[in-house]
Amino acid sequence: MAVIELTKSNFEAEVTNYEGKALVDFWASWCPPCKMLAPVVEEVAEELTEVKICKVNVDEQPELAMQFKVASIPTLIGFENGIEVKRSLGFIPKESVMELVQ
């Protein structure tokens, strides 16, 4: 499944109202750990087709970062039926990313 870019206008439809599992990556283009995590997230998106994988650029969507109390990046948040169930801060290996949505 392709990674979905989230904005304030589509977050509710794509994540909050989604009946299923979703993983949201809060990132920024200037962040080295975010750049390291990006290919891992892409790989997970290809493998876990039943999970919606999304990204939020915190520089472009500061309201979403504030809403979810994202203080450091990268932050990965696992959602189930629109509710946050797990969270991870910083770079983590692929196995740990997959655990956030299983």
C-alpha cells in the first residue's frame, strides 16, 4: 500500500474515522533520524498491506503535531480504529516498526 501524506484536512478521514490499523510517521525533511526511518516505513508499507501507513510533515502540519503532543521526531504512532494504541520516539528498526501495528 502506498504511504499517505496527511494534512489537517484529511487526517480525520484517513486515520480518526478509519476502521482498522494505521501507522502515522511524524517527521521533518531536515531531521537525520527521520531520513533514516523513511525507507523502513516505506518497506513496512509494502509488506503490511492491511495497515494504512501515513506520514505527517511537522513543519507543514504543526497543528497535527501539537494535537498529538509530538515533541521530538521521528515519532511513530500506531492507531487502531482511530485510537492511539502505541507510540515510539526516534529511529527504530523495522521489526519494532511492525510491532507498533500488530
